[in-house]
Amino acid sequence: DGGITQSPKYLFRKEGQNVTLSCEQNLNHDAMYWYRQDPGQGLRLIYYSQIVNDFQKGDIAEGYSVSREKKESFPLTVTSAQKNPTAFYLCASSGVAGANVLTFGAGSRLTVL
Amino acid sequence: GENVEQHPSTLSVQEGDSAVIKCTYSDSASNYFPWYKQELGKRPQLIIDIRSNVGEKKDQRIAVTLNKTAKHFSLHITETQPEDSAVYFCAGGDYKLSFGAGTTVTVRA
């Protein structure tokens, strides 16, 4: 469904714990992105990767980390340093970085208890 | 970086009427402006996009206009239908996109 799979769909975390969200794509896309969606704030870019083994910070990278060891995978770790982690997280990919159509995953909803 | 502002935040229209959503952007280097539709509980999906070398683009009931001088672009939906009810996001940028805050469109039957 859409070529991008995010897991888990729902995740609960206690304060002080790190959590990793998975994002896998089978579209052979070079670029991958993580966005955070909060009500009334649109989508804000956390991190993006244009090629394997390379990634850049987006607008709200503090408290998050990523890796891009394989072309098809771009996991996001929400660390305990993220002060307000409860949100809906969307992963996306595009054929090439820049000015291209984004294909989104179904999202992961993280709730910190 | 790019800053995209979107108005209005909510829009209610009678079925069959037109809906218009407007966005402004700040970075004159931005050259790609897509529009995404997100239905409740679903992922955003591209509905139309426009690049900076084009002033207008149309796809059936949906059209987008771009004014590079004024740095604004708009989405026009004609003959609205109940299935057009959703949240619409504009975005702008180049190698990375900045999104507007979204417009919740409700089409009244």
C-alpha cells in the first residue's frame, strides 16, 4: 500500500525512554524524510536523507536521531531529550531529493504517558 | 529557511460551490509548490503541484495558480462534493519542503 511501511502504528512510551519508529520503502527512492504532525501546525521536517549513509537536520531535529544504512530504511529514534514527543510521525520518500513528489507512509502515533 | 503560511485554517462551503485556499512563501529560491489532501485518519496524498516556470495548472475540478512576484499560490476547487471534505496542505521549497498549517475543508450537502 503506497510502497512505504511505517511501524508500529501506535506506540506508548514512558517518560525517559527512547523509542525507535521504523520506516521501510520498496519504491527504490533515493530520498527519505521524517515529518512530525501536530494539530494546527501542519507538517514539520525533522530529518531528511538524500542518499545512503547521509542525512541532514530539518527544522525540528532536537531530541531526535536517524540512520540511513540501507536505501530502503530510514528509522527515527525519539530520545528522552525530546521535550514534547507525543505526536503523529510521518515518513515519506521521493525519487530524488528536491522538487519531487513525496509518497507518505500511514504514520505512527506516539503517546508519552 | 522557507516559511509557508496558509489561509484560511477552516473553510465551509455548500456542495457545488467553489473553495479557494491561499498560501504565501518567503524564499524566492523555492521552485516547487505541491498541494496535499489528507482525509481523516489517512496519509497525505498529492493532488496537484506546480513548478515555478508555470503560472497555472488545472486537473479536472482542481486548479493551482502561482504568482512568483508576489510569492503566493492558491488552490481552487470547483463544483465541490462531499468527498472533497478533508485537510489540505500547501507546501513550498526546493530540495526540502516546508508545509503550511493546513486548511480543514467541510463541504455541506
